[in-house]
Amino acid sequence: GTITSETFYGPPGFGENPKTDKKEEAWILILDKPVNVVATSQQTAADEIETKNNVSRIQLILPENIDGAGLKNKKARLTGTFFGPHTGHHRTEVLMDVQNAEAL
């Protein structure tokens, strides 16, 4: 897919008060084709993820050693672990804790 970034409203109101809410940037992987993310019973409890079908956008949690700006608007191959949203800062129904990223 292609890595991009999007700006979202953050605390305190997460969009309820655009004049005072903080703006947060999130890294998003736009997939070339939608995928199904299938959670195992072991993953469901530990990673707060449920099976999701036709996923086309995945929020990326990039470690410090991966330069998101250097990958922005580029196709990339990523490896990592999927998990589900559990805070107001999580913007897609599936997120990835990225371990490796390779520009294509």
C-alpha cells in the first residue's frame, strides 16, 4: 500500500471543539486492495482486536527508527502486529505496530 498522513482533532474534545482541540497527525497505510484481518482467539484478548473484513486503511504506529516522512506518499512493504483501536488517538478499525518498513 501507500503510506500517507492525515490530521485529526485530538484532546480535549476530539473534534467537538475544533477551535480549542489539539490537532494530531496519524500515519495511515492505504492498501491497494482491501484485506480481511482475522484475529485468533489468543490475539482477541491480548491485542483487543476482532476480525475485520474489507479493511482498506490501517493506522501505523511507527517506532523511532522508522522515518515516516521519508516514506510518505510512497508504496511500502510493512511487517508488524495488528491490533484494534482502544483510545481516542486510534483512527482506524485496525492498527499496526510496525516493526519493519521497506519502500518499494
